[in-house]
Amino acid sequence: MRGQAHTLEATVAGLLMLSSLIFALQMTAVTPLSASTSSQHIENQQQAAGEGALSAAASQGVLKPAILYWNTTIEQYHCKQTPCQRTDPYYTSTAPNGFGDILTQAFNANGIAYNVQFRYQTREGGTATDTYIYSGVATDNAVTATRTVILRDDDTLYDAEGRPTDTQIGDSMVNHTIKDTGGNIYNTVRIEVIAWRI
């Protein structure tokens, strides 16, 4: 009799444990944004896409011109808005230059939103940031790819069509937000591409 009671007690305890486990699993929702190896894989892909876009832009010679894509008349980047807003729900518009084209190819087909920032030194020794392309507020799962570009006093500014002008960034009449730091080079700019899945 005592053995049967122990067996019954063990069976009930096992059923309670199994019921608790099933209930707990039903209460936990697994969504595409849940932390998992698949979401980590997606973040790794986004990171690689950002690094690839920056590398391609540098090798095609359109990365530095993106920084020098400056309208001296209205003292802002050549965009319809500043920063270059991605204006439609499918994110088909971006900075209208070679760098923007590369970013569009890298991200738009995959449903990835992105922001681009230029981080640089100030004359006072601190850092400042220009938002160059803005798609919205990045999610917690956003990844960042970076590349550093060195600007020199004699680097030429580019017009709205992406053609070099006769004006250099170091000219006294140019009022670019990125200023000369007074050293051997004009400034050092870190280009940051922040990407996340929509």
C-alpha cells in the first residue's frame, strides 16, 4: 500500500511539472525580434552589409566625396532636406550621390533601414556629429559599421550632380560644419552606418 502511494505521488508530481512547463512555454511568445541565434545571424548580416557598403564606396572613390558634397550657398549637404531624409515608406530615396546609390543597393532590397552619421573633431578638441542620412530611430538590435576618412585642406567640394568644383574645403569662404582642426590635416571623419531590420 505504501509503495502504491509513493508511485501515485511521483506520477502526480510529474504531471504537475509537465503541466507547469507547458503553461510556461505558452506564456512566452517567440517573435522575430526575440533574442535568438537567428536574430544574431541577421544582425551579423546587417553588419557585414554595412562594412561592405563602406568598403565598396571607398574603393569606388565615392566615400570622401559624400562628405565633400556641400552646398556653399546655403551651407548644407546637397539634399532636399538636411539631413538627407529617406522620404517614402519603401525607402527608395537617399543621398543623391554615389555613396547613397551603394547604400540603396546594400540595404533597400533586404528591408533594412539605416542612418548615416559623420563624427569628427571640433576645434576645441571634442567631437561633433552630422546626421547625413536619416531613416528614423534605430531599434535596440541596430548594428554599426564604421570607416575613417582623412580630409585635407585641398580636398575639392562637389556640386549637386556629384562633379568636383573649383572650391576646396580649406578655402576661407567655405563654412562647412566640419571645421579645420588646425593640425597637419584638415580633419578626421568617422563615417558610421547604423542599420536595423524594419
